[in-house]
Amino acid sequence: MLKTNYFTKDIHSAVLYYLFFLLLFIPAISHAQAQGIIQGKISSEDGKPIHGATVTLIGAQQSTESDQTGHYLFQALKPSSYEVKVSYMGREQIKKIDLSMDQRLSLHFVLPQDSKSLETVLVSVNRKSIPSSTLRLSENLLVTPQNIVIIDNKQLSDQMILSTAEGFTRNISGARTIYHQEEGSTGISTRGYSASNLRNGMDVSGSFGPLREDMSFVERIEFVKGPAGFMMGNTQPGGFYNIVTKKPKGDGINSARLSLGSFGLYRGEVDLDGSLSKNKKLLGRFNIMGTKKGSHMQNVSNEQYVINPSIKYIFSDKTDFTAEYILSHNSFTGGFAKYAYGIKGFKELPREFNFSDPIIDPTVVKEHNVFGAINHYFSEDWMLTAQFGYIRSEMEGESLYAKYNTLDDKGDVRRGLSVNDALNTSTVGQVFTKGKFNIGSVRNNILMGLDMGTKLYVADWTSLAPDIGAPFNIYKPVYGKLKKTDIPTYDRSQSLRERGAATLSEYSYYSGHLQDEAHFLEGKLRLGAGIRYTRTTRISTAADGARVKNEAFTPRFSITGLITPTFTSYALYDQSFQEQSGSLVNGEAADPSRGKNIELGFKKTFFKEQLLIGLTGYHLKRTNITTPVGPNNPGFVEQSGEATSKGIELDINGRISPSLQVMFNYAYTDAKISKDNSPERVGMMLYGTAKHISNAWLYYTLRGGALEGLGFSAGYEWQAKRAAWPVVAEKYLPNDLFSVDLGTSYKKDNYHIALLVNNVLNKYNYTGFYPKAWGYTHYGWRAAPPTSFRLTLGYTF
């Protein structure tokens, strides 16, 4: 079954052949150009290396950062005269240099020291404004026509966020973490839609999974708003978050960290990085982490360990290869029992309430990750990246839960046992090239490539028939009285594929893309245009198990203006398309939905480019959405739905001074159903939406005196007019979410100690749903933690 959009098959084939021709032959042509290298070290007057300094090659439009040993590198350079500028903490140096054919030059910088402000700092706004190579962008965020926020490992460490399920979204305007099965997977919402999950630039989103990322192997998180056709064409229209994993640097800097905290938190992690060969061409890195923690809820616990080895081999100054393996083993209890139910309203029960019991065995998730990437620089102007990834998340366990609508007026409820078995795999690959060439005075930046992926999902969520024990009273809960004889034994002798045949889905895609950004008026005006072709194949029970094929072209257009060297404005039009499940009345599978985004934005840097401020307005429409046909055709859908999301987003991130780091964001989001075959649904808010979201985080460090190294941090989270999940007649939850966090830290020599207290006001925060949602006759909610603390001791060697 083939459903074609916009163009014929002949045009499709021609476009793909053209892409492959460019991919193969343009880099080969430019390979004949001459090569050269400029390298060096940046240090302070006392000889200490400076990490995080921005090094710019003026005229070549290239920039990089000094590593933790102070070194920087530019390679594949033409013979010419260059100016090299170093910027760090408001100080600059510029040196001129002449580079001959195939010459390798060393150029070192010694920056003046002022009140010890040049002490090595792990985070700077420059680091947060330069995307990773996996995001495919060639320039910094100031001139990128898209709302993108970068959160590096240092900021996540300051906030003591241990996994992607613990609210890293506080750093992004308008994004929310949806707490559900957070010990297993992560739910992120932005602009009214789920955010797709990428790792190292490759889409690994699944029906259930992958396992939420532990921060022990995360280098940074890059959050991209909107369809983002420069990366993927078939992700969620609201945006995605890209997890960049830790890779070998060869700097010989190692660290160990121990964390303790409320609810029985014990965590240890070690990060080793160095050279594995005398010629320093083979680099290695090894991360290991172990965590054991409880919860503010009874009978909820989590044990996890991560093993993450990786290597990098540098064949030459032009070619390198990286390989990485991540094993995550996660065992948790609680499952679906973490929802509280009430008759009178939300917050009716204490925050520690839970339907589970100590007798229930943990659910175990084992996840294997394999990544590999090769980078080759053909010349100063052209480079090629080929990478692959494989993720296998396998879960097996059980969960105690309250049976559907068995809660009576006395608070008695019957409990049942649900099987928690699932398998989610993603096999993904990419080949892309990017480069630049001039046509007269107009510079063209080209990005083109091929993305492919195959995903498998199968699950067994069987609910066992017998009641578990006697009726359970929500007002007088009794734990620890169940016996193993009360728990039914589930027969797993059949394979998961056989038991979960009704859920089995296989989905594959390939996508070719081409994008050009032309620079006029010496780069002050930039016009971008791109096209992506995506073809998908999935096995659908709606089509009697037949292969359903879809394809689409999704265009992208942008215009960027550099009003001043530190102030830019942009306009963007972008599209996405996404597969949907569901059976139409005629028995065929549902067509994909489409997303169309119009976005306007302004970006400005302050304090000598240390602080970046972005203001964005957008209008996002998703069409062809499936909606239930009605009571006369239960289980069938029609595609009459439409949703509109519009809003304003403000992001402030960076440094006001060498001592003060600032993060502040605010978003107004109006995301609702704009068209539906059921009139009563029109106007309802979309998934995970809050009308108003604001977050802040301040970190101040003393830079001199007897207390040098002492730091203080403070932050808040605020969400108002939150949509219940799902939305029914009542639009908003009756209470805003608000939390204040306070912390202090001290760093001296190689030691670092930090204390953070979350929710210092002890506010009863929650997410939940009203009666009538999913047909429930009662209230349901998930309580967030009360006041809690985390204490961390770190050592670098």
C-alpha cells in the first residue's frame, strides 16, 4: 500500500540520485586543495592552562574552544594570512600568522591574569553557544535561525540532576517533564507535543523507551524547538532533545564523585580519560556509575549501574574514528502503583501514599547501546561524517495497581497485577557532508546527507484476573501483609513476540536532505532553503498486517539578518510529517500527520558575548490528526483533527561577570485542538501544556579573598494554568506548580563539595487528571517530592 504526497516517483528518484551525486563527488573535488594546521596552547600568566577559551580564525569563519589542557587545533587550512583571536572572560588577544602550503604552525597565547578571574572554568556562554558536531550546524547559535538551548554537563551537575527524568527541562523555555514511569523512560513535552529523543544526532525514540539517560555518560543536552528539518523530517513537530554522550578527549583529567541524599540516595561515579598509546593516536575513556535510592513514596526504589567504555582513534589530522558502548542496568519498584486516587479532590492523600507492597519484585530494564562515528576532513571547506547506533531496551517485571474504577465512597479499592514486559530496539545510521563554496561574493554553506532507521516494539501489558489480597483502603493503607501465595504466577514460557503479538510493530525510514544557506553583504544577510524527502514503511494491524508505505517532501526556508555583530533576527518556515497508528472505517491504516511551523526570533549577546538572550514567537499547526469516529464505529478513527500551538519564548543563559552565572526563561504557550469531529473537544489544551512556565537558576562564586571558591546557587520552577492529562471539561489543574531550590558549594584545589536543597518551601506539587479522563470516576495524581537534599563530594586527578 503506497500513499504518495506532492510529487511523482520519478521526481523522487531524481532528487535522491542528485543528493548522492553531490554527496560523493563534491568532497572528492575539494580534496585536491592544500592542507595546513594551526595549533597551540592558551595559558594564564602563572602557567596554568585555560579551558573554555574561544579561539576564532578570523577570515575563515571558524571557531573552537581550548580543551582542559589549554590546547586548540585548526586543521585542513589553505595557505594564507590569518588572524587568530582568543577570547576568555572578557579578555582578548589577536595574533597574525602566515601559513604556507601543508605547514604545521604552533601559536601559543598567554592571557593576563586579573583578580584570579582566569581560573579554569568549566562553563562559559561560548561553550553553550557552540553546537556539537552531531547537530550538524557549522556556526554558533547567535546566527542559527532556530530556537536551540544547550545545557552542558557542568550546569546539570550544579543542579544535581542525575538523569533526564529529573527535570533538566527547567533549563528550556516552555518544556516540561511529564512524570509517569520515570524510573524507566522519560516523557518530555514542548509546544504542546512530545519531544523526540535523539542520541548523538540520531533518532532513537520508541513506543516505550529507550531507558532514560543517566548523566554519568551525558556530555551535554541540546534542545531544539520546532520541526528542525535540518536534522530529521519525521520527528515530533514541537521539537527534540539531543543527548551528546561523553567521548575520549585524551586530556588525562580523571574524576570521582560520591553523592548522598534524602530517601536513601547513595551514588558513586568515576570518569577516566587519557591516551592509550605512546603516539597519542588511540584515546580511551571509561565511565562507571552505581546508584541506589528510595523515594518519598512508600515501596518505591531504584537501583542502577552504568558501564560506559569508549575509544577514539586518530588516523591523521583529517580522519578520526570513535566507538562507544553503554550498558545500563536498571531495577525499580513502584511502577503504575505511584498514582494516588481520591474522591474529594487532588492532594487528598499524603505524598507518600502508594498502591504497591514490599512483596512485589522489581522490574528490570537492561539496555545496550553501541555507537560508532567516523569523521573525515576533505579540505578546509568540506567534511564528511558517517555514524551508526544500535539500542536494545528490554524490560521484564510486574506492577501492582488499582483496578479500573473500583474505588468506592469508603475508600476501598481492589488491586491487580500488571505484567511489565517490553522490548524496544532502534537501529539507526547517518551519512552527511557539509561544506562551503563561493559564487562571486556570495558564500554558500551546504548540508546534505542520508538518514536511515529501523525500529521494533513489542510488549506484554497483561492484567492478571484475580484480585491481589483483600480490598485496600486509601485512607487506612496497610502494607507488608501480602504473601507470595497472594501473587499469581505468570507463565512466560512463550516468547515475548508471541505474548505481545497484538502490540508488535516494525517501522523503518530513510530520508535524504539538501540545504543551502547563502551569505550576502559579507554575511550580514543569510538566506536558507532546504528540502527533505522521507519514505517510511511500517507493518500495520490496521491494514491486516500489510506493509504501509508513506512518503513526503518537507521544505525549509529561513532568513537571518545580522543587525550588529552581537544582535541577529531571523524568520523560519519548517515542516515535519509523522506516522500515526489507527484504523480508518474502510479498514486502511491512518495517513501521517503533518506539522507546519512559522517562527520569528531575535538573539543578542551582552557582557562581551558572555550572556546570550533569545526571544522567539511561533505558530505551529499540526493537521491530519486521528480522532475517534464515534459510538457507532468503536475502535475506528478518522483524520479530521487539527491542533494549533502558538506562543512566545524567552531564554537567557550565560555570565554577567566571572563570578555570576545566570539562567532565566519564560514561555507563554497556547496549544489547543482547533478542529475535531467532536465539537466539545475544540479548544481543549494539548498534551503536557501549561499556559505559563518560568524557571531561573543563579550561581555565584567568590573569586578572591580567604573564602575564594565558595559558591551559592538559587533557583525556582513555576508552572501556571497547567493542563490536566488528558484534558476534559476542566481545562486547568487547580494548583500551580512552584518550587524553590537553594544550594552552596566549595572548591579548592582538586576537591569540590556541594549541597543542594530542593523544594525548600515544602510545597505539595503534583500532576494529575480529573474524573471522566479515560472514563475514570475519581481524581488521580502523582505527588512530587517534598523538601529534600543532595550532598556531593568530588575529586579531580
